[in-house]
Amino acid sequence: MVWKIIRYFFFLSIGLLLFYGTLQSISTHDWKTMRSLWTWQSLGVVSFCTLLSHTARLQRWRLLLAAADAPTGFNRATQALFMGYAVNLVVPRLGELTRCWALNPTRDTPYTTRLLGTVVVERITDIGVLFVLLCITWFTQWQTMQLWL
């Protein structure tokens, strides 16, 4: 129990130290300008939209996992998803593999293959939706885009 507390505070202090180092690079003038531009309402709206986006992605992945005969609980899938986000900050695209690893630390290879398959299907779906949104934007905003071309 003591080691868990020590480990918790160790990683928390590393995170706070990195956060402090990041904020040190912002000048006082820039910091005051940024603070004057945001409101609590805008922060609340952005936070809500971010939470909604993460929840939708999590539920979509859980549906794919259930279809691949690998049902996963909400908490465990959430931990795996955010672990993947954290790893993506350090090494891009390694987060997807980390998500699968986090859900499958002790199982056999076919199960891991199914988990990777759900990530591949999710990425293909993301690309498809992005393409559809690009086409919609292209056709609905053609007049505006002609000014730039």
C-alpha cells in the first residue's frame, strides 16, 4: 500500500514538473492575453464537447470489441483508451498498440489479433467519416473555396 502511494506521488510530481516547465516558456504578456480571451462558459463548453467525443469513441470501440467476441467493461476500456492517448503523445501511432496491450496482458495471440482488428476497423471508419465530411464541405462551400483557388 505504501509503495502505491509513493508511486502515485512520484508520477504526479513528474507530471506537475513537466506542466510547470511547459508554462515557463509562456511570457507574462502572452499569458495575460490568453487569460483575457477565455471565459468559464467557453471552458465548460469545450470540456463538455471533449468529454462527449471521448465517450463516443470509447463506446464505438466497445461495440467493436463486443462484435469481435472480446467484451470489455467501461472502466477498463477507458483506462486503455487514455493510456493509448498518453503513449501517442510520446510516440505517435504506438497508442493503438498500447490500447490492445492494456486490454490483453495475459491472453493468447488470436485474442490480440482480434483487438488489433478492432483498432484497424476504427481507423478505417475514422478515415471514411473524414472523407465524407470533406466532400460535404467541398460541395457546400465551393463558392468560398473558389476565392482561395
